[in-house]
Amino acid sequence: MKSIEMTGRTVEEAIESALRELNAKRDSVDVEIIDNGSKGIFGLIGAKPAKVKVTLKKDYALMARTFLRDVLDEMGVKCEIHIKEEDDTLKINLVGPRMGTIIGHRGETLDALQFLVNLVINKGNKDEEYKKVLLDAENYRKKREDILVGLAKKLAYKVQKTNKCVKLEPMNPYERRIIHAALQDHPYVTTYSEGEEPFRKVVIDLKK
């Protein structure tokens, strides 16, 4: 990120000069005070200017938008990119007429794009600066979650009635977590995962 060091009669004056130089607002920068300065005797003798280092904060939303726009343009997909930043999470929703191309088979393309955006915006970050990305298209993830929750409950009933375990088709970690969460408080069945990625699947079985 771009940084500059600036001096002034006071710390605030130095910060204001740096903001003008960077053409930035106060909440978009990090400030490190290098020297608080000194007025000296009678404001003249031994006076020492204040010195600060001002660094532009990483604009996660802008980085994500720019990357996605470039990728979508290459794919020939025209859509709106809505981004909402909440604490340590960047929520992105794509809205347009050809979202099936972006979503892919069971969300595989969407997951791949989400992974790439994560890499791009967190490049060079320390652990405490990590920003999580949640990428969706036309609320696909919520619709898929509703379908999986319904499937989990239906299969739990089947296991309870037949006394036989059920193995679901391979799913990604996100979808497996939905199944586990949907049945974690079920009184008669339990869930666990088996197999290796990318063929890992959820098993629904009777509680012992």
C-alpha cells in the first residue's frame, strides 16, 4: 500500500498535509506518529516539527470489483456487482441474465471464483488482516441451502424408518456443513463424512 512521511508544526497538521498529498480521507488511512514534535522555547528556540507516516488502507471492495469485472468481461458475462463489507467479511452478489454460467454445475464455478477473489484481495495480508469472501449469484447459495436442508430432513426420516444408513453423493465442504448443521440436533440420526476430496460425502446413520 502507498505510504508517505510528512512533517508539520503539529501531528494533526502533518496528517492533514499527508491526506492532501494522497488525496484521501481520514478513515481510509492508517497513521503512525513518528515524532510528536516540540514547540521549543517561546515557540522558536529548539522547535521540532511533528512527523507522521500515513499509509493508504487496502480497499478490499474495489480490488474485488476490479478483479471480478475483468474476469466477467473475459467470460462475456454482463452483470451488476453488489458488494457489502461487514466486519471481516466481503459479501458479493452478482445480478444478471446469465448467472447459470457463473454458478456452474452445483456451484462449482461460483466456488472457484470465490476462491480466486479471496486470493486476490488477501495477497500479502497478515493473519489479522484476512478478509473472508462470500460470493453469490442471484441468491443461489440460499436456494441451494434450502434444497439441501430439505433433503437432509427427508433422508433422516428414511434412515429412521428403514434402520439403514444413507450415503449422499460427493459434496464440497460448504454443502457438507449444511447437511451436518441441519441434522446436528436430530434425536435419532447422526452424520459424519467419509472419503477423500473431491469425492468426500456425508453419511446419515442412526444414533447408536
